[in-house]
Amino acid sequence: MADTYLRQTALAHLHLDARAANEPEDITTGVQIGERPLLGMINLRIRNLNSALRSAVKKTLGAALPGVNETFGKPDGVHVLGLGPDEWLIITPPGADAKLHTYLNKTLSEAHTAVTLIGESMTVIRLAGSHAHQVLAKGCPLDMHRRVFKPGQCAQTILARADMVIHKTAEEAYDIIVLRSYTEYVWTWLEDAAREYGIRVIAGFK
């Protein structure tokens, strides 16, 4: 009998749940950090996008495709990020990506598209708090000022020389979407960059 596949997050070996449980409750910190575990992800590329394809995808997703650097989120936890004129990143709750992947492939079967499951190769780190934007500004060439990079926006960029997507989910919260192989490096860099503001590890950011 084949062994059961045990999925683990990219940072499981750091035992973040235990660290979070031991954090003092009475200390105010300027930065909170945590891993958003095992989210599903689909990379969607559509060449020659027209109104008919837009309508078909809208029917499948339940909302229109966002423009470049724009996003939308649904009550069921699905978020769609516009990465380029013909590229989108779809983020789903754990386990919800496979069914959506099947639906999209069926919807777009006659079009020149690529619908690719990439969740196993990616990780999401949530960075939040009143000083989160200052931490990111230390290693990211984007203008992270609140008047410039606003909630609901996203961008493909680099942080500390690692390629990634940054999604500003709220006024003081960012999702950092990075290749699994870079995750520990990025986490370590973020912890070091945030140390001057006070940092707290949060278990299981949703």
C-alpha cells in the first residue's frame, strides 16, 4: 500500500504555532507575521482575451477579471489578482483549487489559454501592523506609501532580491506570495527587518 501523502507548509519546520502560543499577550508590536497555510493557487493565462471569453470566465468565477495590479475578493475566500494584461493569479481556500481548475479548463477548452495549478510550489506570508509598509520598503523597490499602494492592489516585484507578488489586503496588511523554495529566506529577512518595530508571530493567518 502506498504511503499517505502528508502535506506540510513550507515553514512547518519552524514550528510557528508553538512560537505564537508562547508570545507574551501584553506586548504591543508594530508588526505581525504569519504563514497562511496550504492555500490553493491557479495561474491563468488567456491569449486574445475578448468579450466572449471575459463573459465565460466571469460566469465561472462569479466576478469579472480584474485589470493589471487590481484584485477582487469573494465571500467564499477566492481572490483573483491581475498580474498582467493576459495573466491572473487565483487564490483559493485550502482544497478548493482543484474543482475550480476543472471548471476553468472546461470553460476555456476552445480558447488559447493555460490554466495551471501552482499551489504546491508557492507560499503566502501575511505581514500586518502599523509598521508593515516600512518593513517592506526596506527591501522592495515599489513605493509602499499608503497614498500610493492602496488596499486591493497587487504587484509583481522583488523583496530582498526574491521574486514575488505582493497583495495589499487591507490598510495595514499584505500577503507576500513567494516560491516555496524562497520562503524561509524571505521569512528570516522579514523578521530581521521588523525587529526594530517589535514583531509578533501569529498562527494560522486566514
